[in-house]
Amino acid sequence: MKRFWPAISGKQVGQAAAPPVWIGFSRVFPAILVLVLATAVVRGETAAAARNYALIVGISEYPEYGRLAYATNDAIGMAGLARKRGFDYLTLLLNGDATREKIVAAIDDLHARLGPEDVLTFFYSGHALRQSNAAGGYDGYLVPFGCHKGRELEEGLAMADVASMLADLPNRYLTVFIDACHGAMLADAVADGMADVRTGGVSNRIVAVVASSGAGEMAFESDGHGVFTGGLLNALATTEHDSIMGRKPDAELMRDLQQLVETETGGWQQPRMTQYGDWPEPICLRGF
């Protein structure tokens, strides 16, 4: 679940923040952004034939979980930036269009569209949660529109299943943004999915998962966006952080974003980026 923190502002830098207030039931995905926006990470010079794809999901309206204030704003903002950057293909699923079936169908559709050198960005902003499992740990679930409370295992999207579907796609470059509570659990699921792919003989995937929060952490909203996605949009939109122009590598951008989010939430939310594959140097986010 995301929390709304109306007191958050840039003027509070360096001040201790008060504990946040719940705004909904439970959310394991903050600001996709993690993601879910995925931007592939590659060298500044990629093959001319490579195309940029984005699958962007944002859900604010939940009949049974409580309304989120800005999740759709997060998705619309990321989609607008993708259009501005000239993405070749964009699928945007908001609220009632972001059912379990439609999200799965959109990922399946990419199998026929993506080429080996294409770049996919997957972004998710909406409710999510974690459930204890038989092994004594936790499994993470994204909560699509139409999921009923108490039926997340049957009607939700297990992060492990999302990671498996993304790992099974034929393209090389993938970035996932998740803005939700427990976002880093998706990064762990993607790591497992990439290991399965390598076992199957595909070893050249280059993947980054940018999560708004760690496992067990909440994600917060303020000033029209998730705190994470708002900072991400500002960073990606500025010339200084324009990675496609080679001005700032993604590691430096991420460090700035971590500092901003941790400061504005008083350390309650700590974004992180996890990378997989044989990374080129310098590493830059392609597409954004």
C-alpha cells in the first residue's frame, strides 16, 4: 500500500520526518518505480535497428483496497516522457484497463513484436503486497484492477510470474521501474528469472530493476506523484541527467534519486537499483 505524506516538501531537507499516514490497504509496488517502467541499459551506441518499447501500468482506483492518490499520474507522466523521447511503441494501461488478463496479454503481445536488440521499459505503479509462504519467507504480488481482497494469490500477479514472463521475452535489454511497497522483491524475482534464462542457454540479457522501496518498506505519495516517481521524472527530464545524450550515467542518477527520496521520507523509503548481465561501460539508461 502507498502512504500519503502531505507534509513532504523540498523545504524539509535535513529535518527529521514524522511517521507517515496510511492512505490505502496494501501496496507492493510503488513507484514502478518500480516499476513498472522498464528502460533498457546499453552503450550510447546501439544498433540502428533497435527500437524502444514501453509497457506502463498505473492503478489508482481499487474498489476493495482503497484509492491511491497519484498512481495513474505516475504512469501518465512516464508515458508522456516516453512519447517525448520518441519511443517506437507504447502501451499504457490505467485503472479498469489494468486487469490481470490485460497486463498478461500486453506482455504476451511483446513476444511477436520485440527483436533481439530492442529495448523494453516496464513500469508499474499501484497496490501490492507480500504474503507469507510455506518456506517461512514471503512472496510478493502486484494487485491488478479487479483483484478481490483476500484472493491475491488467485487474482493478483505474483512477482515471480511477472519476472518469468519478462525473462522469457526475446529482446536483450530490459529495465523495470516499480513504484510500490516492497518493490525490491520484484528485483529478487527478476534475478531468479534471469538465472533460469541463463540455465536455458540465453546469457546475453542486460537488465536493470529500479525499485522505489526495499522489501518490507512502504512507498509514499506527495505533490501529485509517488515520491519516487516524481523524483525519477524530474531527473530523467532534466538536461543534466539526459542519459541518452551521455551526460550522466544511470548509477549517478540513481544515487541522486536515492538521496532525494530518503530525505523527503525521513529514511522510511529507500530506492535501489539492481543490475544483471554483462554491463557495458559507461552504463547509461537507453531510451530515457
